[in-house]
Amino acid sequence: MSDVTALIDRWNRGDPEALRELIGVVHGELRRLAGSLLQRERSNHTLQPTELVHEAYLRLSGLRQMSFEGRRHFYGAAAEAMRRILVDHARQRNAEKRGGSDVQKVPLDVALNRPIDLRVDFVRLDDALMELAAVAPDKAKIVELRYFGGLSIQETADVLDVAPATVKRHWTFARAWLYRALSAS
């Protein structure tokens, strides 16, 4: 049994120190995941990968009633916590911007002719993902695991106990659905 699995088992049995030790063991992997999430953010983002990992740790440690089914489930939960942190951060930033000096009014015809900004707006993405989850929760879960968790097709299939071909089909559908939802707004 690996250190990670043993620590997850200790956490599931109620050991409050296990999560702290687990984060220490997987900190490098979580920093890599956080770094990949932040690469999709704006260039002047104030959060750094280490801060994002620490915030995720704080959120996960507050979920004492949550047990992890294994290594992949833990990484999925960590990725979801990071996603929520980025969404909350973006919402807070947007709230501060309303009425601020960097808000610019643009004529409607100019706004309609601008290309779609494909950099990730985590608030819009979260809203679209929640809409997708309402109509197709299995596809939304695949987006969380693949996009936010950084899992491969095979790893996602293993976590969800489905065939890799199913993950590929759902992943293709979900990406198209999210692209349409994000392009429309």
C-alpha cells in the first residue's frame, strides 16, 4: 500500500493529522495541478500555485465528514476545491470591478464584433458547468475530472467505472455543450 493510500485510509478512519501529512506527500503534484489551472487564468492573477494548494487544503480539512474512496477521488476533490477557490476569487474580483475605474463602456456594435475571449472566465465556466450538471450530471463529472482534475481518459474511466469510449463520447459532448454555452453569453 502506498503512502498516499495509507494516509487516505487514516483520514477515513478519523485521524485529523492524516490530511496534513497527505498534503505534504502530494504537495508537488497538487502544485502542478494548481499551476495548470492558473495557466488558464488571466496573466495578472494574484493567486500563486502554492497559495491555491494551501487554500484547497483549508477547504478539504473543513470537510471532516468526507471520506475519500482512493487516490483518484482525493485528487478529484482537491481539483474541485481549487476550482471553487478560483470561482470565488473571480466573483470577488468582479464584484470589486463593478463601477471601478477600469470599467469601460463600449458601443453595442463594437462589442458584437469583438472576437470571443477564449481565456477561462471561471465564473462563467462554473455557471455553465452547473447548467450542464442539471441536465447531464455524468458529463459534468467528466469535465471536473478531466479539466479540473487533470485526469486522462483512462483514469477518468477508472474513477467512474465506465468504459474509456464512454468517457471520450461524454467528454466530446460536454466540451461542445460548454463551448456553445460560453459562446452564447
